[in-house]
Amino acid sequence: MPHEALQNLFIAGLSNAHAMEAQAEQLLKRQIERLDDFPDIKMRLEEHLEETYTQQRRIDAILENYGETASTLKDAAMSLFGNLAAVAHMPADDEVLKNAFASFAFENYETAAYNSLISIAEALGETGAIGPLRQSCEEEHAMADWLSSQLDSVTRRFIQKAA
């Protein structure tokens, strides 16, 4: 792939990742609002929301190196999708379970997106971008692992509360 095309792919991927984080921000905010019965999960999601803000800033910094900014339109569209996705589970009796499944899937999606960006950065020789992208990837992977480790407990607590 020609260098310019690869660079354009990288910039588009960064813009998409920024929008993905905007979606994650909205998902997290809506879930946090409704987790008073699960304070440990609420606390971890609040921590991850802070990580999400940091991940957005990392992407902004990489984009700035190219004289680019995140797409406001993409961010707005993905924020809307994040809100809609969270709202879709609200009427469900098993909202906390559905949100746990969706969050686990989304964290794995984010991990995959960052892994792809790391590969593109390596192909471009963008060594300055690799570290921040890897940090974000590790945070997403850690969150996915944490969510996976909580699924049994969340399910059992949901059963107890529903009984």
C-alpha cells in the first residue's frame, strides 16, 4: 500500500476510534446512572469512564501530529448510537445482564480496533503513536477481562434481587 494511502487509513482509523470512544462515553454514562444496586460495578465503570476520556485525549494528540482533528459528525453520530443502545436495555427486566453482555462485547471491539491501529502505526513507522495506542488497548483489554470475571457474580446477584 502506498505510504499516503496507509497514512490516510491511519487517520481515518484514528477518527473512527475517537468516535468509538464517544460512543463508549455515552454507554458508560447511561449505565452508571442506573447501577445503584451494584455499587462495585458502578465504581469500576466510573473508573473506566475516566480512562475513556484519557483515550480520547491520546487520539486527539496523535491526530494533531497530522494536523487533523476528530470528526465532530462521527463523534455525534456514535454518541447518539451509544445513548440509543443504553436506552434500549432500560425497559428490560434484566437490564443489568444485557448491559453486562453488551459492555463485554464492546470492550472486545475496542481492543480489536486498537490492535488494528497499532498494526497500521507499525507499518507507517509511527513509533510515537504506538505507545499511546498500546496503553489504550491494554486498558480496554483489562476492562473486558474484568467484565468477564464479573458475569457470574452479576448474574447471581441479579437472580437474588429478582427472587
